[in-house]
Amino acid sequence: MRNERLHELHILFHQMRNLRERFFYQANEGLGLPLGQSQVVRCLSHHPDISQHELADMLHIRPGSLSELLGKLEKGDYLTRVKQTEDRRIVCIHLTEKGRDISQKHHAMHMAFIEKMFMVLPDKDVDTLYLLLNKLVTSWQEDFDEPPQKPCRKNAAK
């Protein structure tokens, strides 16, 4: 019985991930940027003056892939890249006004999505789900000797 229930949970995790990704792709279409580019802009809005290297680490993508995304965003006037004067190897990335505007739109869309995701759950169930998922994530990180990830948001502890 337990094995069947665990298998069902595993399937539910996959279904939730797939549905979440589909929703984000659909919701992102109204922003005028591909999903990868809007994720970069969102991350930059929470981490101003971040280096290109730090951003690649935070987004878990290869530096070459990030460079391509940044080039497209720079061409679209969403950001600027500036080499540091004290160490010309370090490139810091800054959002432009246009980048900050799209980031605010992305944030509003993201918050509406989160509310929609959990609207069927009363607050007590949300709290319980949070505790259970946090327990799983902590355990899995320990199993894989993985340090907690730095998410692209200001208040990671919340």
C-alpha cells in the first residue's frame, strides 16, 4: 500500500511540474519576451549589479548560454553590461528602465499565478504543504550533499 501511494505521489510531482511549466509558458507570452529572457530579467531585478558569472551560477545555466540571452536582452534595450574598472574581466549587468518595467509585469503575472495555483487550499493546508515540502527538500539536499540553492528573489528565507 505504501509503495503504491509513493508511486502515485511521484506521478503527481511530475504532473504538477508539467502543469506549472505549461502555465508559465502561456502566461509569459503576453510579456513580449521568451521565457528564458524574462527569467533573466526577473533575477536581475532582485540582484542589481550582479556579475555575469554570479548570474549564470544563480540561474544554473552555462555562461555561453547566458551570454547569448544577455546579448538579445541588451539588443532589445532591457539591460546594459558594464566592465568593472578595477577588474576588466568582471562584467556587471544592470536593468534599463524598459527592463525594470517588464520585470514588474513579470512579477505581477507571477504573483497571480501563485495565487491561482493554491487557491483551492485553505491557509491551514498551505501551511501544512509548506512544512511537508520543506522537509522533503531539506532531506533531499542532505542526501545529495547539495547546499541550499540561492533563488532569484530578495527574501529567500520567506
